[in-house]
Amino acid sequence: MQLGDITVRRIVEHNIPVYRPTDIFDEATPQAVEKYRDWLEPKALCPRTGCLVMPVLSYLVQTRHHTILIDTCVGCNKTYAEPPEWHQRSNKSWLANLINAGVSPEDIDYVFCTHLHSDHCGWNTQLVNGRWVPTFPNATYVFSRAECQAMEEEGGEIFVDNLLPILEAKQAQLVELDYALDDQIWLQPTVGHSVGHVAVHLKSGEHRAVMCGDLIHSPLQLKEPGWSCNSDFDLAAAAETRIRFLNEHCDNDTLILTSHFPLPSMGYIVTRGNKFDFSYI
């Protein structure tokens, strides 16, 4: 995707149905989802398994000045409680896909993480000779200060494996929620899914895009924006932030880059009556 003089590419780790709707949203009972089934299937809801199709992916962003990754997926050799498919993965297809896009780990200047959950910061590090080291040796990793502090206080495997090696290597830059790298890349506070969640804005001339992270997990939330993910830190705040975001970006030319919408995962928020819809590019 060309956004003025910014090039945006998806780097996909995997694209399989994993979760049943009620695994993600308490309100998404079979009866509640039924009225949207024709709209969801087969792209966003697998008719065979009944599971939501939710890819895990990153965005490779190349501006005039920088090569940037937004989010780094699940990674390999990581210890995750769930889902089982993410635990101790050995499939390095994500790294191969990055290289096939013409970029090596050494070429990355900045890594932005919308938040620090397991499927958004896993490739921050990789296991080398039994030790976690930064995957991108020349990159500055930009983390929300509030998000990083919360993960440090939690002290789990994600912090120890995915964040601590970055901090120890002095490659982390802890920033406020409205940080701007320059006039083309900046953050927007979108707190709710996590304490320091941010969206990442891109701009080139009149062209605009925003990577929304887990502010919106599934197209189902366009029809039911009040449904918050079971794993949200603050369900009410997440819903309020999401509704505000949808109203701000609907029916205009802002390209929305999503973390978990079905491929191609990029498109525009449009209104359909009193509901929202998504126009994939």
C-alpha cells in the first residue's frame, strides 16, 4: 500500500481461526452472533469451526527517513499460557516474510508496539545461544511508558522475555501516550484494552492512516462497538475509546490498519444505517 511517500506492507505471522466468539466477547452468544452470520462468513467467521478468523500481523512502514515496524506478533520459543498454538512456536515464517519484503532485522530503525501483550511484542526478541536478545539490533523500540511500567510490575514471562532484554540493551525509548516521532508518525492515546495502549498514526501530505492495535479486535465490533474484549483492562473505557475512534474515522479517507481483521486487514470505516461497516482495500 502506498500512502503518499510512505510504503506500508503487512508482515503476516499466521492467519487461522482460533477463538470462538464467546472466547473473546461475553456478549457474543450464538444467538447474538446469528444476525450477523451472513455478513461475517466466511471472511471473518469460519463456517466450519465457528471460530473468528483473526490473523496476527505486523506493519512494515517505510518513510523517506525511517524503516519502522508496528507490532511484532507472537515470536518463537515463547512461553505463553494460551492459546496453545502460540506456546513454544518454532515456525519462523514471520521473519522469512519480513526478509522477503526486502528488509532484514538490521534495517529496522524503530519498533513501535501499540501495547505489550504477547501477540504484539513477541518478535521483539529472539533466542540466541539460550539467551533472549533484541531481534532488531539497530532499532529503537518505542514503548508507552505507562504500558512498560505496568508490565514490569506484573513481572511475567512477557516482560522477562520480550521487554527486559530491550531495556538492558538500552534500545528502549519510553514515551508518553501522545509522542510524535516526526510530522509523519505519532501516537494517539487509546487506553482501555491495556493501561498504555496507543494507536499509531501515519501521514504523508493529504494521505492518512492509523494502526488501531487491539482497540478493535474483530469486524463484529463494528456492529456492536459496545462489546469489549474479555481481556480488556477496562471494558467500559475500551468501549468508550472504540466508539469515539469509530465516529472520528468513519466516512473519511483515513486508512485503518487493523491487527486482527481478516486479510487484507486494511480498509475504511463506513456507516451503514446506524451501524459501522468496513470497506477492505
